[in-house]
Amino acid sequence: MSISYNRVVLIGRLTRDPEFNYAQTGTAVCKCSIAVDREFSKNNEADFIPLVAFAKTAETMNNFLKKGSLILVEGSLNIDKYDDRDGNKKTFTKVVVNRFNFMEKKN
């Protein structure tokens, strides 16, 4: 029996306003990305991590978040594999958001 666990917890700021639409199935989809500072970076480096949320979480993120919002995100790591136009194998890593929390008080 194999045991696996896929959980990601991040705190960062949105790098742009969320992109919101509905999938063909009617499910709400929200895409955005956050900048997460590297803990031991001497040059103030950050990682830019794509996020995707679905259903009610997607609607809430779209309604209340904007570029610069500081949030805590909980979710799972998702790695998509695909072939580009030239037939080269590519991967795309993102975090599928299960829930998020606001990390700043509203003005």
C-alpha cells in the first residue's frame, strides 16, 4: 500500500487581478498568481506561482481579490504535461486552491 499527501500552503501577494470565467460545464474558474518571497534570498527574489480555483472559491476570489492582495492559500500541487506545437514535451505547474484567507484588514 502506498501513501501519498499533496498539500501546499503559501502566503503571497497577487501579481495581477484575477481572471474569471466559466468552463463549458458551467463551473466557475478563477486564475491568478501570487508572488512568494524566497526566505533566504539576499536579492529580494520571489517565486511567481500560478493558482486556479473552482466553483464558490473561484467566485469569492474574483469578488474580493485584486492585484497586491496579501493572501494565504491552501491547496494541492498540480503538474500538467502536454506537447507544444513542435512536439516537445512541456510541463506546467500550478496550485489548485481549496481555500484561502485574507491576510490584511480591509481599509
